[in-house]
Amino acid sequence: MRLLLVLALALPCLAVRAGVELEQLRVERHDAELLLHAHLKLELGAAVEEALTKGVAVHFVAEADLMRDRWYWYDRKIGHVSRYYRLAYQPLTRQWRLQVASEPIYAGGAGSAIAQSFDSLAAALDVVRRQSGWKLADAAELDPESRQYVLYRFRLDMSQLPRPFQIGAGNQADWSLSLSRQLRIAPEARP
């Protein structure tokens, strides 16, 4: 009886908490280009997973800006890259469909999105979690005398959800998945 009581009390602690964390963010120079690599720890909450299984598509946005410090004005944007992800469950085929594009993906059409199907939600989320080889700028655009940094942002795009979800999800922690980090580019990483 005590064992059941201990297990009943421990189960809420074992539940997966929704959230997003940045495990790795780095830049590297490769073939005269500055490339960005990011690895996320992304866990969806029960409310988001339930909405997905009921046919609601969820959109994620990942963006990175390469900025140059300027003391006399706002920092100058040297480069920008973004990826848009649309994750949906297909109940007839029992597969997860992930679309990835460099421009927003709307319900009317995917435009130039690349789509892939997965057998599990975890496999589809692994693609979203690992972002690598994004070209931020050409090496010629970088100034070795200036201080530069990368501003990386990731979020669940609430504006793409159906209107009732936008209203109801605003106060739920499961739906507030976002992060923003800044990475200073070391002088040795510059060309």
C-alpha cells in the first residue's frame, strides 16, 4: 500500500515539462561562409500534443541575425536567416508531417517548403531540434576589426493557430515555448 502511495506521489514529478532550452549554439567558418549550428532541447506539453493529435497544426519559427556593434547608432545587421516549421498529425496514415521552409508556411499553400513524414512525434521533433549549416554571411561581409554577435530566437508561432486556440492558449505554460540567446563571435572565429 505504501509503495502505491509513493508511486502516486512520484508520477507528477516524472511527467515531462514543456519547454525549450538551447543546448548548443555555435558558428563556424566553412568555405568562406559563416555557418550557424544550434541544438535545442524541445519538449511539448500535454496541451500541445493533444491539439496535434486532434488535427491542429503547430508552427515553429527559428531566426538568427548576424549583427555588428556600432557605438554611434543601432547595431548593423549583416546577415539574417530563418526557418519555419509546420508540424501536423495525419490521422488517416497515422504519420507526423513536418514542413520546413525559409518563408512562412500558410494553410493555403506551402510555397517552397520541404515536407517529410515520420512514424513518431519524437522523430519529427528531432529535425526541429537540430539546426545546422545555416549560412549567416559570406566571409567577405565580416569585418575583422569590428565586434560581431549572433542573435538567435526560437518560438512557437501562436499567430498561426486557429483563433480559439490563440485566445485559450495565451495563459497556458504548455503553449509559451520561446527563447532568445546572443552569441558573441570570438576574434579567432572571424576570417
